[in-house]
Amino acid sequence: MTEYTSFTEVTTKFFEYHGKEEYQQAAYDLITEAAPSFPDRVALLYNWRYCAAALLDKPDLAIEIFQQAVDDGFWWSEEYLRSDEDLKSLQNLPAFNQLVDVCEQRYQLALSETAPVSLPLPLPAQSTEAWPLLLALHGNNGNAKDSVSFWESGVEQGWLTVLLQSSQVIGPNAYVWNDLELGAKEIKDHHTGLVEEYQIDSEQLIIAGFSKGGEMAIWATLMDTIPVRGFIAVCPGGPYITDIDKWLPILENNEALAERRGYFVVGEHDPSVENVQALHKLLVSKGMVCELVIAPGVGHDFAADFDQTLGQALQYLR
């Protein structure tokens, strides 16, 4: 049995295989074999396993795994379970629908108890009259705590680094930024609270994010949600990345563009790399100063040397 020490390695390989008919069995075998090595990722791996089984046209196996997940206390929102194309073949099965009902009850309970979270990392060692502020957003199905390792080098660069977690819960300890308006409101509220608690350098405020969090960071910047210097978008994903024409109404007569900067980081093998390149080109054509970094050999993930890239991005935006 292969031993996996890096969840990033598993993620990268899984998405290389996932959804490709000739590699779907390999995708399922990979995550089934890797699951025992990552007990802190058990909910996500359950999800990937029953999705992979459904795509293999093995509904009994998919239901069995889904049942195990529910028995272990996990759940996912009905909206997700009904809309995920991977699960299309299960929608009319009574056993699947019964599990969806249980999940929705748990989701509604969690929804009534959830709230946005702000997770400041320890302050940089040096003192300053006013802190430059880096706000970092997790990707969809992620959370603030699991994102710490990707952004903590911001502290070493001298930035007050704060990880923000959406209130839009979709599963156990899994949150999304699907509602951009709600996400923007929460970011604005977090910013207000941080300004009250810390001395913030108002000229040095960056909002960053991964995947859907990256799209949220771009959107919040272009909508002038808070007075940011600019954004860092790492492998941004979402409907505005899939169809960049959605940005056109926001960019029309947008006077803030000339005052903002952008920094894109995307993997060479990220499925959205061409869309990100097109968005970068669009923003530059509209007068925004932007940088684009394509990480060689990387998919939809952080590169191994992202600490260095983050330092370069912060310097560029500062």
C-alpha cells in the first residue's frame, strides 16, 4: 500500500483523474487507499469517494459510502447534494433521498448556529505604528484553520495576517463563498472590527484568497467593498472565472481600477488557467495594474514555494 504524506499530493492526483472516464477507477482507488492517512480530512474524502463511485456507475457502492459518512455524523447540504453533477445518477434512488433528508436536517441545525469567523495569526515580531493588513479567504469546502499554513508567511513579511471564514456552511467544518453579497458584507464587518482592535495602515490593506475565495477577493476589490490596495487571487475559481464576461458590468466606468492592483497566481495545469489569463488581460486592458504568475507543474493548488510567491506578491502590491 502506498503511503501518502502530503494531502496536496493526493488532491493533485485525484483531480488529474476525476471526471475522466478512463481514469475514474484510478481516482476512486487513490482516495480510498489514501483516506486512512488523513483522519483530519475524513469528511472531504468521504465526499470524494461517494462521488467517484457514482461516476463509476456503482450506485450501491456510492450509497454504502454515503451511509457510512452519515453514520459517522457527517452531512452535506441538500442544495449541494442535488446540484452536484457527480451525483446525478443517484437522484432518483430512495436510499439516496433518505440520506439527503437526514443531511438537510443537520444542515439546517448547523445553519442556525454558524457565524463568520476571524482568525488573526500571531503578530509579527517587529513593532510598528500601524500594521499592514492581509485578509485571507479559504477556498470552497474549506475553513480558516485549515488554511493557516498557506498564509502564515505573511506574518514573517511583517503583515498582520487574518484568516476569514465564511458563515455559508455546506458541510461539517466546510464553508463556501457562493453568495458574494453576503461574503462582502461579512468581510466589511470583519474589517470594521479589526480597525477598532488594531492600528491598521489604511494604505496597506490586501485581500487574498484561494479558489472560490480568490474569486471573492477579486470581486470584493472591484466592488470597493473595503478600501483595499489590491488582491491576491490564487487559482481563482467560480462562475466569474468560468465566464469572465460577468465582470464587464462591474468594470464599466469603474474609477477605482486605476487605484487598485491585482496579483494572480495559477497552476500551469489548473483547469481554469486560460480563463485566469483572459481575466488578467481584461483587467489590464481596463487600466488596472496586474501581475500574473503561472506556477509550473502545479494544478489547482498552492505551489510548494508559495511562501516565496506570497512575499513577492505583497511587495508588488505594497
